[in-house]
Amino acid sequence: YLWSGDPAYWAKKSPILFPIVGTLKNNTYYYKDKPYHLTRHGFARDMEFELTSQTSSSLTFTLRSSTETLEKFPFVFRLDVIYSIEGSTLSTEYKVFNPSDDNIYFSIGGHPAFRIPLSENTDYEDYYFEFEHEENTLRWMISPEGLINPSAVPIMTHTNILPITRELFMKDAVVMKYLNSDKVRLRSDKTEYGIEFSFPRFPFLGLWTGKNGNFVCIEPWCGIADSTTTNQQFINKEGINLLTPGEVFDRKWSVKVY
């Protein structure tokens, strides 16, 4: 079910987006009047985590702030990513800890990619997203610089079905905000194979594929790319999360395969 990571299309499989989601304007943000620089989706996806706990059904990996991260992100943090399996369901849990005496600000999200078609008798465009509830939602368009345009276009109106087509992703990811649904299925009427993706308490959802790749990403986000009209102040960034000293931020998404 998971994408292979073929570098001809997209070399990643399920990166962790932290401490930002998406792109910053000019790859820059300001905190306490000082500029900092982060590339798209932040640094966690390119860093090595430490295995800190293991059971028969779960693994916990940990990333801690360091001299390297503090140059880009001036906050002391600990990030635990917990993978657990129960039956046919794989869950991914993010826990962000603030061990410091100061507030920290961050975004976090997932970027898992799933292979389609899932069976030999189906094609890419035989698949569709089936949301848990009827949606009336907009698509927030992405600029050539990777920023969110302030205007949006309708993408789902009184329906819970979004067909998957190559054209859907021609203008980058499909970005949606504050959906009614906490679950979405990736499925086709031509096969019994599919997935059910649960993303409670994630206010933003991205859907994306690489050009002509036989996969689709379902991306639950607690954060979003900068707007084209941003003032680049980190604490005012849309989707930013505030974590006070000693507090723990906890989110979980899961995939059930069938």
C-alpha cells in the first residue's frame, strides 16, 4: 500500500513535516525581530531520529533540539513519533514536548504516500476520495513560489466524493481547511482493496502527487504554508501552534488497509 519512493517521481515515502508545514515566504520567518531560515516542510524529514522505545506492536523515535536546529528554529523541543500497529491499522502519533521555560511555536504534519492503482485490474483514475461526511469546501490555490493565495475556488459542493484525476494535481497540491470529516477513504469501485485514513484534530488536509507518479499523498496538517500576503511574523503565522512550558502537544493519524 505504501509508495515505493521511486526517485524518478518522488523519492520519499512518509516524511515528517516539522517545525513548519509547506513553504515560508522567501524561506524566512521572523521571531523577536530576528530572521530565521527554513526550507519547505522544515528540517525533521532530513534528520536522523533516535529509537527510544520498542514493544511488540510499537516503535518510538525521538528528535531533540540541538545546536544545528537552534540556528534555524530558536526553541528547545523534543519530538516523539510513535508508530503502532493494531490489526490492519497503522497509527502515527506526534508528541511535541516543551522542556524549556519559554513558549515555543511550531507546525507539524504528515505526508504519507500510497500506491495506486492497488490492483492490476485498475487504473490511476479509477480511484476516488470518499469523505466521511458531505463537504462544501474550497481549494486554496498554491502560487508558483509555494505560497497560499488569499483566494480559493470551490472543489466539493454537497458531496463526499472527490474523483482522482491527473488534472486535479496539475496546479500542485489540493489544500483544504476545516473539513467536516475526520476520515477519508481511498478506493475504487473496481477493486476490493483500499485504505481508510483517519485524521482527527488536524485542521488542514493536503492531497498531492508527483508528476505522473502512481501514488497519492494524504497529508494531515497542523499548519499550512505562508500566505502570499504574510508579514512573516512566526507567532502570527496561520496554523501555528503555541506550546507553553511543560506542555505536551499530541496528534495522531491512522491508516486502515483492506
